Amino acid sequence: MTLEKLSPAPGSKKKSKRVGRGDGSRHGTYSGRGCKGQKSRSGNKMRPGFEGGQMPLIKRLPQKRGFVNIFRTEYGTVNIDQLGIFEPGSEVTPEKLLAVGIVKSLKRPIKILGNGEMAHPLMVKANKFSAAAKAKIEAAGGKVEEIKHETETS
């Protein structure tokens, strides 16, 4: 292959539309811009969503715009049915959960959720507990202890 034999892929090069070259071209007279108005003039730069000064739809419907709480705390969640792998009576800490691979990282605080059943008593230490999880752990004869997360400040 030589330089003079190189050519663009078929269909990748397209001729530009030549407007204002007479009515026979189907792009004469108004050159595809319609009649009069701001959008037919050169220098037309209206931002997307502009409605001519009328209150835009996005501002009229605030519930559609969404809201992001920048102070939200994201938790690493663990269901109590996942705690069945620990020995009866043993202590379950975030570090042990990380060691067995139930949680992927300790950057987020750990929250224990109440999905599933507790088979045997455990001493569970975590940053947060749901009411259902706390009740199920205590009903199985275990103990619950809330600990502070390293990044929490108060």
C-alpha cells in the first residue's frame, strides 16, 4: 500500500449542502431557513430550551428537575442472612466483614439490614442498624453495638 492509494472509507465523506444557488437546486430563495424571524438571520445563537422570554418549561416544573443532597451518607449494606458464615458467639466487625469479602471497602460506613433470618447469636459491631436487623439479632440472643466511622465528625 502506498500513500497515493489511500482513500477515505466509502460513505465517510459527504458533499456539503450548497444553499442559495437558485430554485432549481431546491435550496434557493430562503436557503432552507424559512421566512423571516430570528432563526432565519445570521448569528442566530439561541440556547437550547429558550422559549422566547416565556418562563421555560424546565423552570415551570421544578419537580422534574431533580435534587441531589450533597450531604447524603452512602452506606455499605449487609443483610443479616449474610452473617451466617460466622461462628456462633463470635464478634462481627467491619474489618472481619472486609476480610471475608462481604463488603468491598471500609471507606463507607457499614449498615446492617434485616433481610433474612439469624441462625445463631453473634456480637455485631457496625456503624448503623435498621430496626428490623437490631430486633432479629437480639431475638437470636446476639448483641448489637454501634460504632463511629472514621470520617464521621460531630
